[in-house]
Amino acid sequence: MIPPTRVRFDNELVSKKVHVRRRDLVLVKALVEAAEGLVFVTAARDGELTFSSPLDRRQELEEFLLDLQAFLASRQPADEDS
């Protein structure tokens, strides 16, 4: 996962765009669902996702994305599995 590139604020939401490897998209979707309302995700193309959260939960969104980045970085590429 590439670190968030753009942050957008409006009156009620904070949004961050990130790029996720195609092979991790289903896993990311499951982790977002497990976050139970913290964040919702929209997809553009080629793994570019926008994570959005209520403005008052910005810190939780930041922590979620940091944890997600660390988790995805720790996974071995599928072709290196033995």
C-alpha cells in the first residue's frame, strides 16, 4: 500500500486517497467491514481507493490506515509463498 497522497476535508468528512495492490483489494474490503462504521471506501481505478470517515474520527482513520499499511507491507507476495 502506498501512503495516503491526498487529504480532503469538508464539513463532515475527512477523506484520504491511497493506492492498494490489486491482490490486496478483497482483504482491504474485509478489514474495512470489520472496522464497523469507522470508514467507508470508494474505488476509482487501478487500486486507487478513497477512505472516508467522519471528521470527529479523523485520528481513528489515521491509525487504521497506519495499521493497514503495516499489515499489508508485512505480507509476502503470493509468488514468494512456499
